[in-house]
Amino acid sequence: MQEIAEQICIFAEPRQLFPARATVDKPKMNTWSDIAVFLAVMRHGSAAAAARHLGTNQTTVSRRIERLERALSLKLFEPGPRGAQPTDAARRLLPDAEDMARAADALLGHAEAIGRRLTGTIRLTANATAMRYAGGLIRAFQAAHPGTDFRVDTEARTLSLEEGEADVALRPGVRLSGDTLVARKLLDHPWGFYGSDRYLAAHGVPTSFADLAQHKLVCLSGDHCLVEPIHTAQSRLPPHGHSLQIESIHGLIGLLRADEGIGFLPRAEGDLEQSLSFCFSTPDLVQGLWIVTSREGHADPLIRAFMAFCAQAMPALRRELPPEWYK
């Protein structure tokens, strides 16, 4: 046990076995701040000018340069008639110091971006037609804010923003009113009359409301009758005795595919149906698309940023839509 104890003492205090070397500690430079002072003197030509740039005094600048020189064991500046004259060593170190400055700026920029980055989940509600626009907006927003997730609801019923059932809605409408919501209009979406290729080949293509008197019509009913531009279009229909009513757009599309007549559809729906052909429309048969949130939702920076992003991105998206939609 005694031998073991002696061995432990030997390894615990190795300096007792080997003579200590005499060392002189170098002063340590204060990391980036000393280099920043060095760069300021190099760029402005004197300690006094560097001090003004840095918002300090000349004595502090001189003391920091002396400390850096001791840490590097190099003479960096010599006094001259026009201020501090850099030595050859200073000029050779300048590129490395500038690299450090760029790295420091990049770090600060990255830190600021992290601080500004918005994260969280946005609960978005939209009908099927509005979702044809929302897909591109969601992807673009997530590219700018990778920490954002979306939960999308396309229920037929309207979810309440005021009661917290959703955060943001894409809603169609000519106008939105009320003081409990915050809304921004994104675009006007056109509607038009469509028929199946077989029906149109057999009965002709209507090009006006007057022509519809000679055709079977498939009309949306129920709450759709209160929606513009459906209400406007149906109020202009000529008298006719061949009308079929249905309460859903997708049901209407199914009846048109079955050659049941002419129907009124959003162009984002009708133009995608290969078996249907566009007949006609008028410039005022458009429906606004709005992005909407509650006042509480608008107080959330993430929700507010998404709404602003959609409004800014929509003009570019609008230019990608078929130009014939807006003739």
C-alpha cells in the first residue's frame, strides 16, 4: 500500500520529478476588438482619427495597439509626419485582419437573421379554388422562414377566425365588412360560363347572356346565390325553362361533364377541366380573393408577416395567370 501511495503522489505532482522551465507569459490580445482597433488605424491613418471613428479616445487606441504588438511580438506602426506609418508586418497582416472583419460582419448578420426569423405553425383555411393560389405562397414563405409549418383546412363550412378555429383564411368575396377582422385583397378572380365539348358540339356555343335562352342551364343554389359574382350572373339570365340546380361547385362540374347544359364556374376550376370549354364572360364577373385574420391574429408577428408576404407576392403570381382571364 505504501508503494501505491508513493506512485499516486508522484503522478499527482509531476513537477517534483522534472525541473520547471522559466517562462514569460505573452499578453493576450482581446480577440476581435484589438484587431478592430488595428484596422481602424490602418484605414484612418492615425490613432486620433481611429479614435474618432471608434468613438473612444486616442490614449485608449494607442494602448490597445501596444497590447496587440506585444501579443504578436511585432512592431505594427512607426510615428510619422502624417500620423501612424504601418510597418511591413502590419501591411502583411492587413488581409488577414480584413478577413476577420468580414467574418465578424457575417456572424452579426447571421445573428440578426436568427433573431428576426419567425417560427411556429399557421392554421390556414381556404376553399379548393383559393388553394390553387395558396400552394405557391406557402412554399415561398417557408423558403424565407424555414421554421414555419402550415396546417391547411379545406372544410366546406366557414371556420371562425374570431373564435380561434383558424389563424388565417383565404376567402372569396366582392367586399368584406366588419370591425373584428383584418383583411387584405389579393386579386380579382374571374368567372365564366362553361359547357362540355359534346354538349357544345350538339347545341352550339353561347357567347352572350341572350344566347343562354336556347340552352339548358345548371345553376348553383343555396348560399351560393348570395355570393358575387354568382348573384350578378344569375340575375342577368334570360327567361328559360331548362334549369337544373345544385348546391356545390364540384357537383356542378360533374353535371356539366355529363352534358347537362351550361354552368357558371370560377376560371381556376373550369379551365382545368379538360372535358369542358369556356364559352363567355363579362369583365365585371369577378370575385375578390382576400387574406383575412382576426385582430388577435394580426397582433402575432408570424401571422402579420405571412399576410404582408402574400400581398407582396401576389402581383408576380397574377402575372403568371392566363392573360385571357383579364381581357
